[in-house]
Amino acid sequence: MESVRRADLVTLLNGTVNGAAMLTVEDLTIRFGGLAALSGISFSVQPGAITGLIGPNGAGKTTCFNCITRLYQPDSGSIRLRGEDLLRVSAHEVVGRGVARTFQNLELFATMTAQENVLVGLHAGRRSTRTARELLDYVGLSALADRPVRSLPFGARKMVELARALASAPSLLLLDEPAAGFGHEEVAALAERIERIPNDFDTTILMVEHQMQLVMRVCEHIVVLDAGQKLAEGDPASVASNSAVIDAYLGTV
């Protein structure tokens, strides 16, 4: 399969993509009833970096994603994308600000083809069959472009969702458990693809993932949550050797 050249694909998507994003989350708190799903969480994501957001089930990782994408309204704190306050932006405007995401539970149109699903992610005025096929080629699915999503294997569906997220030419890409359900060889291939995305699309990645093989390989910085609070953060080596992180999370996976 012929690989997509970076310059060609970026030109197809956006002409020139204007820089990468920096995300800053400060003192983020959100409660559901009497439960604090997030309590005073602060971290930042550097431009062009791949940052991991890890922790046990129920730690608040996807809740954090839902606040960033404005699906949830936090009780307090701030979320800034390149200095802009995202909490002043409505949910339907977030994509236009340069934020795209994949979901822990696939959110695809099952009866539509892979290509049609990717076309949904393209901005108005840039809806191109050629671009959609180039993106599917990028994620290794060009041969399946005309297949209904419901007929595709689970791993292929996840790659369709990734291609659709990339279709909006995001400056910040949120990946929610991209390796869930993958075998060892699939994880290795996914790691190679994720490592290329920041340069190929001039984007920044924040990734929630339980597959530590993937996290430790691709992430430059890792933030660890536990029970809605930030437990630790740092480079992969420091996080992997942190006794509190081992006790709360790494020792159980």
C-alpha cells in the first residue's frame, strides 16, 4: 500500500495547518451529585507533544475529555486552548477551534461506509472523496473504503474513527483508549502510527490509554489520575518508578 506523503495530505486537508495547540487545564473540578469526579486537576500539554492521561477505571480520565470537548460543564477551573478559554465555547464550536476526539465506545454511523464516515469529519467546503480516501490510506484502510462500517472488524472500525478525527485537521487530538481490544501486533502497529501523527498533521495529542506498552513507548509526558485527583506526572521513566503510581495503578495491570 502506497503511503501518503505528509505535504500532499496536509495540502489536501487545509493548505497549511497553522501551528499546534497548547492545552492548559487548571484546578478543574466537576461533581456528579455528591461525588467529585475531578477535584482540582491541573496539567498542561505542550505543542506537538504526545501526552498520556492514565489511571484506574473511574479515575476521571474520560470525564476530563468530556470537559475539554464541552460535553460536561465543570463546576470550577479553567481549560485553555492556545490561551482561549474553552469554557466560553459551546460544544458544537469546539471542533472549529481545532479539537477532535475518538471515543472509548465507538461513535460511528454503522450503516454508512468507511469513506462516508470520514467525510462526516471534513469541514464544510472541504468535503472531498479524495481526501477521505487519502486518510483511510493513512490508517491502512484504503481497501475497505466502500465497506459499511458494521461489516468491518473492531480494529478497523477504530481506525475509521481515527481517520474521521484527523479529517478536521485538529490542532489538538484527544484519543480515548485507541488500543482497547487490540492484540500485541495491532498495538505495535498503532504505536508507529500515533508516533507519526504529530509531524504528519502538525497536531498535539492527549491520549487516555490502559495499554502501558503503548503509553510508555509514544508518550513524552504522562499525567496520572486516581479517584478524581492528580496522583503524579512526569516523563515515562519517572512515572513508571513512582511508588504511589505503582501501588494505585501500574501494579494492577
